[in-house]
Amino acid sequence: MTKKRAAEVSRKTKETDITVKLNLDGKGESRIATGIHFFDHMLTLFSKHGLFDVEIACAGDVEVDGHHTVEDVGIALGEAFHQALGSKEGITRYGTAYVPMDETLTRTVVDISGRPYLVCKAEFPSEKVGAMSTELVEEFFRALAVHARVNLHVEVLYGKNSHHMAEAMFKSAARAFCIAVSKDPRVAGIPSTKGVL
């Protein structure tokens, strides 16, 4: 019987109260409520295109700023990925995805290496999309990478519309993660010459 690759993470601070449920082997179903509608939209896309079942409920101090909510959701979601992956036996480990969105093209590459690192390259033409500051896109991916313990490179190769750029980033990240966490029947044990990830 195959062990379910799922996790539930709760995180509560003076700034946010978050619960995340994640199933890596889902169908892309989601229930997202962070208090920041554009962020909800991006997380819904991440779930759908990564084929992850995701539930996220966050009560945060969005009246102050969206920063705490976006970063802390990234932390909790990253931790959920780390827990759900378990020993990482049999995973593909690497994932690469190019996603176009009208005039925008984005590339994401991920290595579930156990060594967290983020490279994020995106020059947004506007400061906000909806109520969300575009600078928070990088903050989300940094928190996700660090707490999922992955090496993550997300780059907008070109684009002019901030909404399209952010959307392509979340979609390409979803597809790259989907590939990296997938099981490869040819992989015996841990996909590393070190024997550990």
C-alpha cells in the first residue's frame, strides 16, 4: 500500500494564524482564503497546475500590510511540502517548466535538494496587482524555497503586464514542482549519490 504524501501545518504568530493542508498526489482542487484576493488567485493557480490538493486558511494583519500574510503562507506551505515529501525516496527530484501568458514567458527550475536557495528575477512594471504588492511575489517564493528545503529559480524571461508576469511565475512554479515531486519507477531509493536529500 502506497503511503499518502500529505501534510497539515498550522502556524500562529501575533501577525498571522494559518492552517495549510497539502496532498501532493491530488487533482488540483483547492480552498484558499488569505484575505488578499490576488494572492488567493495565484495560490489557486498553483494548486490547479501543480495537481496538488491545497487548503489554506489565513487570518492575517492585512490592514497593516500584506507582507506578513504572504510570507507566512509561503513558510507554512513550504513546511507542508517538506513534511509531505517525507524521505524523498523515488522522486524525480528535478523539475523545469516554461509557461507563457500572453506577452510573458517565465521559466522555473526546482531541485528538491535539501539545500534551500532562491533566485528570482522579475522586473514588474507596476507596484501592485489588485491589493497585492508585486514585491511580495519574491517574498512568497523565498519563504517557500527555504521551508520546503529546495533550490528554486524563477525567472520572467520577458513580459510587460504585471498580472501576466505573476501568473506565469506561479503557474511555471507549480508545473516544475509537480514534475520534481512525482515518482519515477526507475529511481530506487534516494535520488542522490550522497544517499540523502
